[in-house]
Amino acid sequence: MRRKPCGADQRSGDSLPLIKSPNLPHSIAVTNGAVITTFESDTTDQDDLRGGRTPWFAQRGQHGPPGLAENLKCDALIVGAGIAGSLIAQALSRQGLDVVIVDRELPSRGSTAASTAMLLWEIDVPLTQLTEMIGFERASHAWRASLQAVRGLKSLVAQSGLACDMREKDSLYLAAGDTTKDLLAEHELRQRAGLPGAFLDHRMLLENFGFTRAGAILSPDAADADPVLLTHGLLRLALGRGSRLFRAEAVGFDCSSRAVEVALRDGHRIEARHVVLATGYVMPDIVHSTVQTVASSWAIATAPQPENVWKDGALIWENKKDYLYARTTPAGRIILGGEDSTTETEPEARDALIPQKSQTLAEKLAALWPRAVCEIDCRWAGTFDTTPDGLPLIGPVPGHNGIFAAYGYGGNGITFSFLAAQLIGGLIRGSGATLVDEFALDRDGTTIL
């Protein structure tokens, strides 16, 4: 079959169902003097978090975990069985804790299935800009922690033998305009922070990778993977250590005693010494943070064309706020995403734009990499959150003893989720954790020094 070149008109793909927007009303009840936060019906389901079809999302006859048959007690309860929840379950079970994981839907089938799984340690907000916001020492500390998180995740996958198509990759941070002034300043500050990488001018970039941009920063230690396979592999590790996974919805949290009592939609209760919220975009109302902003992103995946991919399949992203990002797969697909929007975030409106955004992304792929053939196999959209400083929300939930949050946002979601597992694990052990202030849920993410 003759393939159309990039930028040619593509079929719009399967029609998508109309979906109601998320709704999170809540109420406060007082029982025997104890304040209990409860929630009315949350209509957000997994289809609200993503639309279209991704390369990782395949129906495999998964029936899902069982519901609860009785009330439970455990050391740690994790709410959410996506990539963040699975990483935290693996880490806490490795510490010897009795771990229970609950999710109201199938594991990995929410935002995780829409991830492009580009495991970058370079934070969305450049080091130069983050330094202006929080100072060089704190900014460089966050960047180095992100680097160690990617290295740690790669080591975990290798040592555990997880089959998730993880591959070591370099990343190319491309100049978005005609000058490399900002890139040079960023590179110099990264060198001062002890971060690895090399600056490529236009000639070096063109000769080594074939991209016609003004320049780029080439960085080692990145990776890519299949996010669904990674999540399932991590859950298997945790379950193999005795952790328990149930299909259940948490609707109330009582922190009035030494343990946290969590009420479930089915009437059962789980008592846990520690609770970790890893619910992704759907943030319970006990988390009061004004830092994050809801956004949508769109992506396409081409048919396999291993003969047309760029050198070593380096991870691609750009030096601008709403950047284009690209990767390849082991089968030789090219995945390209972007066109982010903070206005088209309702599921119905977001998914209705998939055909239009796919065409735009195909045109941008043609401009970025003319060798590509744009026979689009998958096109999808996803909802995620961003923060002004590019940093995640990780740590204790203010005013709720024993409850922690793990929300890794932006282009570093999986990287930050691994970091959350390490930091929360340290807090639970009582060994403390760094970056608590930088990642605090109640921080002011817009502060400029």
C-alpha cells in the first residue's frame, strides 16, 4: 500500500463518544466529634482522562482485581493503580510494609495509558528559569534529583527483569527559534550544576542527527518504555511481596485517630497507618493546592517505519513553553505530541479536536523530520496537570495527618512518580526527605526571587 507523505490529509479515525465533564462535589460530616471528609458521586471515569487510541492500550481480556469482601487493616493504603501508584506500591512493599492498593477502575487504564512514556530527567521549566524562581541551589537540587530518579528507575527495571520495552536513550532539547542564545545560557548553567550534556550548534546537529534547527542540547541518561507494561510489571512486583490490589473507590478519610480510616463506596472501610493519594488528574478535595493547572495534550503514532527514524531514536523536545515532543518505539513507530491547551480541557471538547490536532501534528512532523511517512495508526488526547515551576506535588497533605500525595505533572510524570516513591518512602520510614518545601502541596509556584 502506498503511504501518504507527512502533512497529507489523513482520515479522522473512529468517532468518539460524548463524555460528561469531571465533577467533584463534596461534603463534610461530623461524627462523635471527628471531622470526616466525604465525597458525592465523582463522575470522572477513565474515558474522561483520555480519548482516542494509544499504542499501549489494548484489550487483553483483563477482568480486573476483586472487590473487598471485608474491612481491612494495613500499614499503607495507596489510592490509585496507575504508574504512580504502582511505583509507590513497589517501593513501600520493598520496605516490608503491608500494602493495599485500591482503584475504582482497571489498573493503568486512566492517564497512564495516554502517556508517551518519555522518561526525561530534564524538567519542563528550564534550569535558568527555575533558578530565577527559587534560586540556583534549590533549582539545581531538583534537577539533580530528577536525574537520579531516571537512573534509579532504569536500574529497578533492569534488576527486576521487567518486560516493558524500556530502552536507554539520549534526549535532544532543540532550539525553537533562529538563535541559540537561550540554549547556551541553559547549557552553561547545567554545567555549573554538575549535570551531563553537550551543546550542538547547527552544523553539529545537522551532521549528527539530521535536524535543521539552530542548535540543541544533547543529554544522556534518558529512556523510553511502554507505560502500561511498566505499570503491570511494578504491580506484579508488589503483589509478589504480599501486597493486595482491589477494585474499590475511596470516598472518605478520617484522620482523627492515630490511623487513617478510609471509607469506600461499597460500604467497607480500610484502616491504614499511612495513605498515599496517587489519583493523577482526579484530585480529591482534601488536597487544597492552587499551583496546578489542568491542560490537554494530543499525540499521534505512525505505522512502523524503522528505516525512517532518526539516529538512535533520541527523545525530542523543544525550548519553548508549549513544546513539541517526539520519540520512537521498538517497532519503529514515530510518536509525536504537543498542541497543549489549557482551555480545551473538557473531555468532549478535547476529544472532538483529535482529528484536527492530528492533522496539525502530522504537518509538524513533516517539518521536523521530512523522511517520515505519516500513515497514522493511533491518535489520542489526554488530560494532565502542569505547575508554573514545572515541579510535582509530593509530600504530606496539610491538615490531614498520615495522608501523603504523589502527583507528578507535566512531561516528567513517570520520573516524578519514581521520585515520589522514594521521598514518601523516606517520610514513612522516619528518615526524612529532601525537596519537601520545593514539592509542597501548599507552595506558591509563581514566586520569583
